[in-house]
Amino acid sequence: MPNRLINAKSPYLKKSAHQPVDWYEWCNEAFEKAKREDKPILLSIGGVWCHWCHVMAKESFEDPQIANIINENFVAIKVDRDERPDIDRRYQDTVIALTGSGGWPLTVFLTPEGKIFFGGTYFPPEDRWGRPGFKSLLLRISQLWREDRDRVLRSAEQIFRELQSYSLMSFKDTLDEELLNRGIGTLLSSIDYESGGIGSAPKFHHAKAFELLLYHYHFTKQDLVKKAMEVSLNAMARGGVYDHLLGGFFRYSTDETWNIPHFEKMLYDNAELLGLYSLAYKVFEDPLYEYVAKGIIDYYRLYGCDPEGGFYASQDADIGTLDEGGYYTFTLKELESLLEAEELKVISLYFGIGTRGRMHDNPEKNVPFINTKSDQISEILGIKEERVKELIESAKRKMISYRNRRQIPYIDKTIYTNWNGLMIDALCTYYKVFEDEWALKMAEKTAKRLLKERYKDGYLEHNEDVKGYSEDYLFLSKGLFSLFEVTQDKAYLEMSKNLLDRSIELFWDSQGWGFFDTYQEGEGLLKIKNKPLQDTPTQSVNGMAPYLLLLMESALSDNKYGEYAEKSLMAFSRFVRELPMASHSYLISLYAYLKGIFKVETQSYFEDMLKAFRPFKFVIKKDIQGLVVCEGKTCKKYSSVDDLGI
């Protein structure tokens, strides 16, 4: 018999509906039960795409003995982190502060009031790998609750007070170029110049970091900046972290060289990377960057969007029960039975079959990555390069056809407003570079669907029946602003302004400045205000908001928005000065503030200026001779694009 999650809207929660655990969604009923029965709360947070969530579900939550321990001693709450990022953010940050690490599944123990007293991530069912087993942990915590309640409550109260105190701290400080230079300098010193990316494994894409470097390179032409970008963009594009058969990026790489990923495909990653690689192609004209950008579009066109508008949230890593990456990997034996001898020779070199792309858990399985370029294969095998390219393409077609006969990993077709806002913005960037009409049409369809289905009585929803967060309002506002620039349809600008105004009304912190993530309150840590700044590694709402405010100030000639932008940047200045790697989206906004928005008004040169690359530029079609360019507060007239010099 299913539990109450059978009625949940979240696909992740629904997948737990047949577990023997007596799950609740996050709701007043669950907290009332915990208070009434004097039980601690087990809070489990994860996502439908999350491999280790699946593992813990199978090992522990589907185990009748463990489920019985939970049901007798706890009130169990399950949360989808994609649906409720406000809950996840607060408990995730606290577990990281307490233990030094976080992730999903997030496993947290709370008082009946929702205050945290213990937490971690994945726990095996029995003691192993140096971790306590989940069964023994449950029994130990239930014992502590019965026998040492005062100590548990004191700990929970102390943690809660410290979180509350931290949330009230001010990080206001001045703005200057030193803050920007400090951030860029720290980023450049954190690059892995051998294998690309930031830091060591596991490696995430950090798209906004490389977008920041792209803008900085435009102004400085520094070789080190170019090297940092190219080594990273090339490594990610050639590595197994990119799906070379169908397109699109996986969530992150488990190894230094970007070859062995965790195989989830997330909309927010691919939206940011689509924009990044489109801009990188515009600047460097490297065919590899075009290949990547168009591949992302190919994937979403086939599997990742609704034809009526809207992009799907994610695609799972697993097929079957727990076969992570099984859909995407190939054994040599499979390829031998699939390909002609000449194709096999070429594709083995091209995809590095049998080299460092082998899976850790099963070395027979290979993750395709670009190991050897076509000109090098031509030289090695003594075959003309054109023939090599033909063989690569024919082998890839056969591999795709073979792969598609496998069970396809689950696609979460939930359409989240915030991530779709990011995708609308990215599609506009892609359109400006590649003039793909499908991209523009899908951006418009998506925007219109979101406004029709999610914008009700002046309020925006995150998804169906979930109140919108500040990132829903602001990310969609930015997407609509980009649509206005490309189409010059003033209805998009008006709606972008409305959402921005509503964001200020609902989320702006009039005392400390910056935007809160939610205007809702609730049990536990939802009582604590939160203003997200750190990129995770996706851009944060307070990182990108000042840039949007600056754009709106320039577009409408309304200084009010510029004042909010300045205050928003000042609100986090000291935090970024102390932790320069916290938010590259913030540093982009700061760069735009220091340089000024580059507004171009023109009629005859509109298309030329729309396609031209220049950081912090946007274009308005106006019936004037030549061009009027405003950089910050200074405007100048030019007779032609050539005179402008960009």
C-alpha cells in the first residue's frame, strides 16, 4: 500500500511513495505530529536525478526493518531540493558548517520544532567505509532523544541561535576596483593549468567564472587570462563530462581530467554553459565551442523541452535500479560487434577506448571523450582526414542507435521557473551568435507559457502550487530582458520591469540590502532569513541581481534601479573581499558597475550591433542616424559601426 507521497506533485517524492517509511512532505501536519507524539524528525532531502539518493533509498528506505525503526521513533519528512530550494539551502549550509561537507542525499535530524541537532549525507545501512550504519545511527539518536534529551535540545538551540546571529550580520562595505582585481586574481591562481577547471577533483563547470574571464580578456588581452579560459573550456568540451554522442553536459567530473562524470544532466548547468560556449565561439571562433553549443541545443531539442514551450529540469544518471552511467558507456566488446573494423580503429583512437575514460567500478566500460583529434588519427593510420571524419560520424551514428535501444534514464519533465529563466537568457545569447530561429522561437514560447501558467495575480510560482522564490522572479526577469533586446518587443521589457519591481517589493532587505530568497516563513530553519550569494556553482540570485538592475536603469533611464544595484553590491562587499571565490556572478555584476552598461541605440546598425561582442552591451532599435552609445552616464554619437571600433 503506498504512503502519502503518492499524492505529491514532485517526481522525486512520488518515487518514494511505495517505500514502507511513513513519509510526509514538508507540511504543518508533520510538525504537529512530531510535537504531539514528542518525536524527533528525520529529514531526507534529495533529487530525482541523484544517484546516491537512489542507493540510500534501495538500501535503507526500502528495507522493512529500517523503515520500522524510522516509523516507531521518528516523524519522517522527504523534500525535493529542486522543488524546495529554500529548505535545502538552510539545512545544507548548516550541515556543511557542522561537518565540513554536504551534498545529497542530505540526512538531517531535527527537534519537533525543526531545529537541527545532527546531520550528514549518505549513510550505508550497516557500519562500513568508516561511516556509521544508518540502522545503528537511527537507534543511537532515538536513544539519545529518550535518555539525554536536554543535551540534544541545548545543542539544537545553540546551533539555531548561531545561525540566527549570522543571518543578522552585515557585510556592507565600499566598492572599488581592488575588490574586482582581488576576485579575478584569486580565480586565476585557482585554475588547474594542466587539466583545466578550478581546483582539484571533483570538478564542476563554474560557467560564470569563465564568463568573467571572457569579459576580462576583452578589456585586458592578457595571455594568462586567455590560457586559463582555453585550457578549461577545451578540457570540458573534449572530456567525458560532455555527451559526445547526443550533446549536453553532465553535472560534474569525478576526476581531474574531466573524463569520468556523474551522469546527471541538469538544466541550470546546460543553460549557463550554452551561453558561455556561444560567447566563447564569438570571441575565439574555435569550432570546438560551436560543436558544444550546438550539441546542447540538439540534446534539448530532442529530449529536454516541451514543444509548447518550457525546458525539463533534469535527466537521471541511472538506468534500471542503480546502474550509474550504464546508458552512456560502452565496452570494447560491444563496439567490436557494432562497428566495421575500420570504424573501430578510428573511433578507438578518437574516443580513447581502453584508456583513462574507463569507469572506476567496471574498467570494461568506457566513457567517450575526445582523446585524439582527426588530423592526428589521419597521421597515425595513414588515412586522409576527410575519411577519418566520415568514419567518426558513421561510428557515432551506430553508437547512438545502439545506445537508444537501452533503457533511457528518467527525465524529470518539471518546468521550474528559475531554471527556465536561465535558459531563455542563454537561448537569446545563442541566437545572437548562431542565428538559430528555433532557439528564439523556443525562448518566446517558454516565456509566454511561464507568464500564462505561473504568473497569477501579480505573483510568480516556482512550479505548480509552489510560491516563487526571488530567483524565479529575477532569473525570469533577466530572460525577458534578453528577449526584449533580441525581438525589440516592448511587452517583454515591461514584464521584465514588473517582475523586477515585484522582487524589490517582496524580497528586498531594506535594512541590510540585497534580496532574501523567499518571503515565506515556516517551521525550523525557515524562520531564519537567507540572502543567497555564493554560486553553487550556478549563479546566485544576489550575484546576478545587480547586473539586471544596472541594465534596467540604462534601458529606462531610471536611477532608482542603479541605486538598488549599488546597494546590492555594497551589501556583500566585505564578504566577497574575505572570500573572493564565493560568487563569480557577483564579480560580473561588479565589473558591469565599474565599467558601466554599454547601451547602443541605432536603427540601421541594429543587427550588426546585436551580433557584436562587447561585455555589458545591450542594443535598442531607435530611429536615429548612425548610433548613439552610452557607456555608464556618458553618451556619444557615431556615424557608423566602424567608427565605434568594436
